Amino acid sequence: MEKLTKKGLDGTQLKTIALVLMVLDHIHYFFEFTGCIPTVFSMLGRLSAPLFLFCTVEGFAHTHDRRRYFIRIWAIGAAMAALEFFMIYAKAFRRGDGFYPQNAIFQDLVLLCIVWQGIDWLREKKFAKGIGAIAAVLCWPYVVVVFLLLFPGVQEMPIASTIVAFVITSPLPMWTTITDGGWSFLLGGVLLYALRGHRRVQLTAWAVLIFLCDFVPTFGMLCRQADFVWTQMFTDYYEWFGVAAVLLMLLYNGQRGSGHKRLFYWFYPAHVYLLYGASCLVYNVLR
């Protein structure tokens, strides 16, 4: 029997919109130095990360194999973080002006998947597993600090310190060192999953959180400056524009759509490094 199509946007359509907005955002990110890319590309791109996060929440909740789902996200995140590690510490593969991509959203998703599983275990009254999963994410940075305090000599050994730095930034990411997303992304991810099944409450709470995290502190700091004009929140300090993604989330009809899993997983690292490589070539030409 043919499945009825509900009104609104399915998961594939939402991810496709997010993908297009992400490309616009990254075109601005990688080619801003040319002075030719309009800022509106980045403004529109603020909606992409929230949309991908929302789709990942739904994907994690509905997948039939969470282990495979997690491993796929972890592998991509670890590989991209490993390359970023070499760019930071070995100063390899950097553009002529020292720029390098800091796109680590998959590492954010790795941490969130662990917390989401912990939330489900708590719902199933598996309290030890649930608390353990959430505590592992929260406490991992402090475990590393304690380790370094107990073995201070590690920091004085170039090879050992490099190995430790690689481990805590690539295969075992810490929420305190991730270079992409930020507090609002992580907290928003927890909130979206914890309130699943209550769409209006879920999205209202998420929108309020994003506004409080991305608009209020920035506005509060800037309004004390004599030369600040409130319209700058719409022209210069537009990170909070991501809250508008809630309008598209409200259109989600609960259906997965045609899928295209491989496209959405592999497009992200592929387009990042293709755009970065192109920006390196353009930089060399303009230099």
C-alpha cells in the first residue's frame, strides 16, 4: 500500500535546504578574503547547523542501528579532527595566510549521540547506564586535566604530549576544545532530544535558548559601547539568526523522505576540503 505523503517538509527536504544554506555559508567562510562574497551568504548559512542538528535528532531517534549510526558520525568527525590537528600543531596544509578550516560539527554530534543515548537509558530507568553516559561526556575534560596534573612530565615530552593532544582532539573529543558549534549548539541538541514528542514545547524552548545564548550576551556587551547602534545586530553580529531555523523545523511532517544517507554524510567533508583547496588556489593567484 502506497504511503501517504503528509503536508510540510520531510527529513530529506529539510536536509537538502540545510545543505544548500551550508554551501552558501562556507563559500563566504572560505572566500571572504577576496572581498567578493556577499555577507548575506553567511547570514543565510546561520540556519544550516540548526537544521542539520534537528535532522540528526530525528535520525538518531528513528534509526534501526544506533551503533552503526554513531560509528559513521564518529569516523567522519575523527578523520576531520585528525586533519585539523595536523593543520594546528604541524602547521601543515595551511593556506598562505595561515588560514585553515575549523569545521568540527561531527564531533559535536558524537558527544550529543552519547548524551541522547544516556537520556533514553534514563527514560528506560537504566539509571546507571544513563548517568554514566552523560557523565562520561561531561567529565572527560576533567579526567584529562587530572591526568596531566598527576603526570606533569608528559607535557615536557614532545612525542608523549603530541599523542595526548591528538587523542583528546580527534578520536576522543572534549566539549571544551571543539572548534565548531559552541555552547548553544550542544545545549540546543540536548534540549531538542529531551523534548521530542512535544513539538511546540520543544521548538519554543529551543528558540528561546538560542536567542538567550546567541543574542542576549552579545547585545548586552555591545550596548555598553558608545559607538554601538542596535541595527548592527542585523548587519555585523548576526550569529543569532540561526533561531529563524525554527520556522522550517515547524514544517517538518515527521516523514524521513527519500533518504540519500551517503550523500548527506559524505558531502560535508567533501565540500569543505574542495572549497578549501579552491580557496588556496585563489589565494595564490591573488597574492
